[in-house]
Amino acid sequence: MTRNFRTKSRALARCAFHFASLSERQDVAPLYRRFKRAIVIEGASSRANFHIEEAEGALRLYLPKDEVECEVCFESDLPRRLCTFLSITDPDAPGVIGAVFRKNNLVVVDKILESAGVGQVDCDFAALDEELGTSEAGLDSATLVEATSRIRLSTPSAASRPYTPSGWARRGDRQSGSKDAEDVHDKIIPSPSYQEQQIDAQETAYKRVLEQVVNLATQRVNSGSLESTGLSIGDPVTIGALPQSIIQEAFATGSQERDLFKVGAAGELYVFEYLKGLGLPGFGLENWKSAIRDRVKLHSVYHNIKKCNDRRAIADIEYLDESHKLTHYLAQKGHLAQPLSYSEKPLYHIEIKTTTSDWQEPFYMSKAQERHVNITIPQSAGR
């Protein structure tokens, strides 16, 4: 049960962020640590005595001893109690969290969250796993052997050991002679020097991408390009001036979360540079509210940029347009349906979505963002 709970830590962190109200929103990283350190104790006398408590930064969940009641509790009572524990009041949350616990395949879990509109969050889970000395799957050596045996078509003999490329190292040497050792000895991993070379190459490539993004934003501002495409600021922004190999190298860390954050940060940098180029009064780094903005520090101009931890921020960039300069600019380009009176001082919440795919790629909003849009926009105006 403990392992089942811990393997759902990323999904639970995403749900907690998505369904929480702004006033109750918590930092994802500490929440993820609490989930990852959780211990499920099957010792309560009945479902009625099921409860959750926290001690020393870890959750403890006390489930019934009876196997049937324990299963029911894990799938039914637990989602509701977690919502209460996390101060989540959204009526859809227990159903989504319950679905997460009913599935063991993490790919299926991810698809369930996508279909429920629960997007990725600004958190480097891979780095947290390294810090905690764990992995998403929470696999121990026995589970690793079981998993690898399911996909191994045959056990290679000593004569057919796979070739190990230069700069790589082979883990294990069959010293124990056990079947477990035979199953895992052929795992090939990069040596530290090779990994360092790969990281250097990725950082160099990503730095070139960021430099190109800034150049593109400057070119767009200077050309006055802001077409009414209904898609984005200007025509679709591409970094086609760079070789495809550079782009692939920049977003090939081996971690999906890290790659997504790097893509997202590059998109945010483009919009930030574009708005900065408009000469908006009082516009600066304090308006860039994203928690992943520090990913652009490889760019020389932003080498000192820090992560923004404003949990009450609605969007990636927020700007109070007291001078009406941005408002006039948007109206001039045909992006405002009706003019605002000069006495109104609009606060813009700009959410940036970036993809390496096509324009049909879906994007996600948190429940807090959706609620804010519903409150802000009159029902008569539509969505």
C-alpha cells in the first residue's frame, strides 16, 4: 500500500495544485516530498477509524486491517480525506483522485489527468527524486528484476554480451552468480565524464535557443508585428533559423518534466522580451511571475534571475496598465472588442503556452485560473 501511494505522488501533487483555490494553494515541491515520504499503516480497527496525520514532514495513513475494507478505504475514503487534508473543496477532485488510485499504470494515470484537464505543474520532480534518493516508480531491486524480466526476450550469454560504447560503463559484474544478478548485470549507464559532456552540450544548445528567442522578440517588436491571427502574439513563432540538431539537443535531457519546463521557459522569455520591447511603463522582472523563469539563466542577460514564488499569481506575466499603453496597443492591433474608459486601469494576466508540436496541441488551465476567468468575465461576454 505504501508503494502504491508513493508511486502516485506526482499525480497527487498535480491534483493538489490544480484543484486548490488561490488562498489555499501550496508549493508543489514540499507537498511532493510529503507524498513521497508517506507511510500507509494497515492497523486501524475499521474504516470508521481511518485517518491521516503528519509527523516529521511525512504523511501517515492508517487503514483498516481487513483486506476488503482496506481496499475500499484506499479507493473511496482516501480521496475524500485527502481533499479535506489539503483544503480542496472542488466537487470534481475526489473522483479524479479516486481514479488515480484505481490505476497502477502511470501512463494511464497521466492520461486520466489529461482528460480531466489537470495539467503539468511548475516543479522539477526528477530533481526532487534525486534529492530524495527515489524514482517516480519507487522501484526497489526486486521490482526492477521483475520489471526487466517481463520485457527480456532471452538472457544473453557471456559470449553475446552487448557492446559497451566508449564513455559508458556497465553496472554489475555477476559476482553473486544469482539469477537476479544475471537479470540486471547488463544494464548500461553513462560514465560521469560522458554525462558531463552531454549536459554541457545540452546547455550550450539551449543557450543558443534562448538567444534566438530574444532576437526573434526584438525583431517582432521592431517590425510592429502583432497580427490578429487568434492564435498568439504575431504569427507562429519558430526558431527555424537554428539547425534542427541544436533544437533537438536543447530539449533532450531525458526527463520529460525538465524538457517541458525548458520549452515553457523559452516561450515565456519570448513574450517577456516582446512586452519589454514595447516600453511599457514600470514593466520589469517583477511582472514575470512564473515559477520556471529561472530556467532561462543560461542567457547572459538573465544569469542572476531567480525563481518566482508568488503563489497568489494567476498567470505567468501580470501587468497593471495604469498608463493604458498596452491597452491602446492591443486595441490598435484589433485584439480588444470594445475600448476601455481612461478611468479603468486593467490588470492583465498573461498565460503563455509553448509547444514543440503543432497548433492543435491541447493546453491546460488550473481550476484557480478557470474560476478567476469566470469571475472576471461577465457571463454575457462569453468565454
